Amino acid sequence: MKTKKFCLTEAQMPTQWYNIVADMPNRPLPPLHPATKQPVTKEQMSAIFADALIDQEMSVERYIDIPEEVQEIYRIWRPTPLVRATGLERALDTPARIYFKNESVSPAGSHKPNTAVPQAYYNRKQGIRRLTTETGAGQWGASIAFAAKHFGLELQVFMVRVSYDQKPYRRLMMQTWGAACSPSPSTLTASGRAALERDPHCSGSLGLAISEAVEMALQHPEDTRYCLGSVLNHVLLHQTVIGQEAVAQMEMAEADPDVVIGCFGGGSNFAGLSFPFLRRKFAEGRDLRVVAVEPASCPKLTRGSFQYDFGDVAGYTPLIPMYTLGHEFQPSDIHAGGLRYHGAGAIVSQLLRDGIIEAQSVPQTETLAAGILFAKTEGIIPAPESTHAIAAAIREAQRAKEEGSPRTILFNLSGNGVNDLSAYEQYLAGTLRDYAPGDAEIRRTVDLLEKII
Ligand SMILES: *Cc1c(COP(=O)(O)O)cnc(C)c1O
């Protein structure tokens, strides 16, 4: 009998996060203050983020303890299963073995609660009473709403007006968990009120929602902080529970991955799965390919430029050394909302620059076709973001067949798609189109960046 699912006990869950910075041959360049172009100080960041998170952001310690209070909430859904995709293997008639780590089983339906929980915990511990954040399609807003509730924190989410109106389900998840979710622009902040004065019917943007969330945190330094669901080092760090579990589960499966694959928005689910495997590459010299998969419509890793750029579209964050399309790049309106991000985190960018990881881009019709095949063969309807990892895994399995050489493939199922069925609706209706920006379109927003390196 072929074992399908590899499950750890709660006692086997990791008790530390893995910080890859300790093992990188070249550490990422420091984040810079936009005005002075000097490395940002802890003091400058502490008005926005909780102190413990800033320490983690800058840490070079290899392992950082996961507080018991965080582990206790992780146990609501962790450890997550590692599954052998036997149905998909059969459908592809491939000699490859395909495994996936199922992060779609969390209460919010994605990997994002892995960082939402510790972020809420450290803020609470510092005596912060309220968190602010922005959300586009709502995955991050829902995850932090779930986490904030557990630690008795208030949460103010600014949700881009169009999504607020068109995508009610995650808004309702946030409200069910007790968060305040306001359409952005709102009347709660000066930047929101100014936008509404200019245009009372303004449909909002992610940049504006960030401005509102940061403004509210800066105006209440005594009890309010802002939080972010991807890109930053501490977010990637928290996600390494995924890969540490997967390393143990692949051992249970008596399998060693030749390729580890993750879809790529800002880099957190990709890093979470792959970094603990890269640890073995650094420490034991294991041979391993690690592949980040981005949409062809938002190709910062495969076609972007390595430069200092803002982490957010509004220009509030420090300047981060990253592969970027420029923070003013407007990604086309693809369904994988979580992958519509202009840049990549500093650590992942450095790893790509050093050739330690590789990147691929996939057009969205191919990803949704892969998602549908996965749903039919493995049962789970994947998030549109996750279908990028599935498409790359399928390409790899097909190559194994052509070359007649078996291999072991592991990918991250970062979330389920039950709240994103409109993407499937369009694909099934045949109205979904592929889009890739032209070189001139990319050059325009990259050329707007001030050259620092
Ligand atoms: C947010 C999201 C992503 C993209 O973010 P990363 O930080 O790159 O992981 C991918 N998949 C799902 C399901 C998401 O919600």
C-alpha cells in the first residue's frame, strides 16, 4: 500500500524558527532610510512595528524560539499534512514522485496565519492594544483578524474599496473574527479624507490603503502598530515552520526532494517551505533545486531589476534591496491577487542573485488548468496563487517523463481557493486571458527608481 499522507504528532512540531540569514554566503544589504540613504535604525522602525519583530528583522541568530503561547495557537491546525499526489502522478503518467505540503488547512485557508499569530503575540506582549493593516483580496486581513482575536487585540483593516464591494466573503471572515474592516479610502484618516474630497467615488488602491494603515499607527504611538503579511525578513522567518515540518515528513516518506517549488508573491510561503531544505544544502552539501514561481503578468524575479525600492506602493517602508518592477508598476488584474506585488523580499532577492535559487514565470491560463487538474485528481480546489506552484510541478513531472528519469518533486499548496471561485468561473467560461507586460512597460517603472546600487 502506498502511504498517501505523512502526519507528525503535535509533539514533533518545530519549537524554533529557522533564520537563513545565519547561513547565507552573502547576507542581504541593509534596508535604507529613504531620506538619508543610511541603514534604518531600530528607533526609526519602532514607531511602526513591534520591537520584538524589529529584532527578528535584523537578527543573524540561526534559530529563534517559538513562544509557547504561539505554539499553542499553531496547534489549532498544525502540524499540517504532507501528501503524496498519487492521483496527479497517475494522471500525468510520470515517473516522478510528487509531494505537496498542505497549508490550506488553516482557519483562514492559507499559510498566512503562521506569521499573523506571532505578530499579534509580540504586539500584545509589548502592551499594544490595536493593530492596523491593509488588505487587497483579503487573505492577509482574514489571517491577522483570526490572530488578533486570540490575543485580545483590536484590529483595523483598510480594504481596497473595489475588493470590499466585490469580494464580500473574506471581509465577512474578518468581521466574524471581530475585526473592524473599512473600505479604503475611509474617513478615519487624513489621507483617506483627502482622497474622498478629490473624488467621493474613489475606488481605492493598495497604496492608499497602506497609507491609511500606517498613518493610523503613527498617530497613536502609545498603543497602535502596523503589520505586514509578506516580504519582510521576520515574516519569512515565521513561515519556516512549514519547511521544518516538511523535512521531517519527507524523511517519514523516505523521499528526498530533488526540486522544491513555491509560488511567489513577496516570498513568504516559498521561503517557508524551501529555507529549511536549503539549510541542509548549506550544512550537508545536499544537491537541490529550489524554484520560485511567479505570474507572467508580474515578473519581478525573471524580468525585474535588482535595486533599492520601497517595499510598498505608497513609499512608506524603508528602501529594500530587491528584484523589482518598480513600486509604481501596475500589475494587470490577474486573479492570483496575492502574487500581484511589484518586488521580492531582500533575502530571497539575494539568494536569486547568488544563483542559490531559481525563478520561473507561468501564464495564468496554464496555472488555472493545472489547478483544475489538481482539484480533479487530489480533491482540493487550490488558491489561484498556489496553482502557480502546481503548474511548475507539472512541468517538472512532464520533463521527468520526456527524459525518462524519475525525480522527487515537492511543492507548497499555500492555500485553498474556495473564496476565489470567480477565477475558476472565468477559466471555465473561456474568458480568462493571458498577459505579459512589454519590456518598455517594465523599463518605465524601473527607470523611475533612484539608483542607489
Ligand atoms: C498571500 C498569498 C500568497 C503570496 O504571498 P507570499 O508571501 O509570496 O507567500 C500565496 N498564496 C496564498 C494562498 C496567499 O494567500
